[in-house]
Amino acid sequence: MSEQTRTSFKSVLTLSVPVAMGYIPLSAVFGFLFVQAGAPWWLAMVCSVIVYAGAAQFMMVPMLAAGLPVATIAVATLVVNLRHMFYGLSLLHKLPRNPWARWYLVFALTDETYSVLTTLPAHTPAWQMVSVALLNQGWWLLGTLLGALIGAQAQVPLVGLDFALAALFAVLAVEQWRSAHDARPLWVALLSYGAAYALMPQQALLMAIGLSVLAATLLPAPPCAQTHT
Amino acid sequence: MIDTPSALWAMLAMAAVTFGLRAVPFLAARWLRHHPLVQRLGRFLPLAIMTLLLVHTLVGSARDNPHGPWAELAAAALAMVLQWFKRQPLLSILAGTALYVVLRNN
């Protein structure tokens, strides 16, 4: 029994280490930028504890610094995190029934934790899933703290560090592209953005997402996906 | 300067929105799984939204950059090529950001 527990603990750690390699530097950049924008270090930690959504946290920094209203920030969060709505669909039967474990995992369903959870075999014990998710959020918090402490010391920030967000989106887009069976979402997105930017540059993202949803609804289903029951 | 009370309100709203989105399938499982439109959106939107977010962020950076969009395009291309061939998110993000910082600070 203890031997088995040790093996599964090792597998939890093995699954979480690649996430740590990505999370610590990325959340450190978030903590750094947030503190440089004038926030206290503990506020960065609060954000990583309660929001825990990488891209949205990055996006929040310039919006708060510009004094934008809460409603605008909430709508932007909705847009950036919309994809998370579809993550749970493939995990419905996988997550544990215990309400604490289940709802913590739902809360912690970031891109990376989602991809780790989907690779776990069926009937993985609840504690193992929760441990992976907790470890991942732990790495995120550790990086935030490091970045916030460095940001509080540093005097002259380099221009362009916030490009980490664009690089993160580039990585996520490449991974979506790799697993896609259909190139149309890519073209629809590019055309929608072009049209939206030409019409309303201030609301280009929101309008382009609206156009993409419309296109997804109206376009015929791709041949390989006609498996509706 | 960031005002702490309004930052806290914004974070609470962001936390509620994010948790709500992640919880939707678990609250509306039956309806969602049997709805073909939801399944189609679930297949179509992730790639479309990631592409939009990438383009939107690049356009935002390029508008703040007086020297035009070349630094943004080069750094994004580097991150994407590295990610496609090496599959190491950390390497791709660090290399893309480093190239961008170097290009912008010279």
C-alpha cells in the first residue's frame, strides 16, 4: 500500500513538473508587471489565489492601471476565458464526486491543469487529481510571489516584458492548431478580426468573437466531425 | 497607480466570471451534451478564440510601438516556430519575449 502510494505520489510530481517550468516564469512576469504598475505585492498574491487565470491576469494589469471600470474588466475576462467553458465537457465523468474535490478542480481548471487532467487514466483517485491541481496552483503562487518581490525592488523596467502574454497566446494557438482537424476556425478568426478592426477598432476583439460564433453556427459541419447522435 | 479597493472589486468580478465559465458544463451537463450546436462551438471556438487573442494582443503591442509591427511579428513568429517544432511552452515564451525585449530596447 505505502509502496503504491509512493509510486502515485511520484507520478503526481512527474505530471506537475512541466507545468512548474511554465508557470513559475510566467506568473513571475505577472507579479513583476503588476507591482511595477503600482500594486502592492500582496494584491498580486490575492489575484493568483482567487482569479487564477493566466491570460486574464496579464490583461488586467494595463486595464487597472488605466482605471477602466469593473464591468469592462469583467467583460474582457469573459472573452479571454470563454474557452474554459468547453473544458469541463470532456471531464464530466472524470472528476471526483466529493464536492470539495470536485469544485476545487472546477475552479482550478486552467489550460495546463485541464491538459494534465485529461491525460490521467480513468479511475484515477480523487486525491491524486486534487494534488496535481493544488501543486500547479502552488507553482503559480510561487512565481507570482517571486515576481512581485523582484518588481518591488527593480527601478527601471525593460520595455516589452508584457510581450510574454502575446507569446503565451502564440503557444496556445499553436497547440490548438496542432490538435485541430479543420483549418476554418483559423481563417474565420483572421477574417473576422480584419472586418471588426476596420469597422470598430475599439471593440475589435469582442466583435470578432461575435462574428466567429456566428460563422461557427452558420458554416456546414466539417466532414470529419459529422458524428452527432 | 493602481487603486487597491477598485483592484479588489475587479478581481472579485474576474474570479466570479472565470469560475462561472469553468463550472458551466458541470451545471448544465445534460443540456450541453445533447445540443449539437454546443458541440460544434466547442470544436470550432478554441482555435478561433486563441487566434483572435493572439492577433489582438499583437495589434495592441504594435500600436504602442512607434517603429511599426516588425518586432511583434518577428517575436511571435519565433515563439510559434519554436512551439511547433520543440513543444516546450517555456522555451517558446521566453525566447519570443526575450527577442521582443531586445528589439524594443535597441
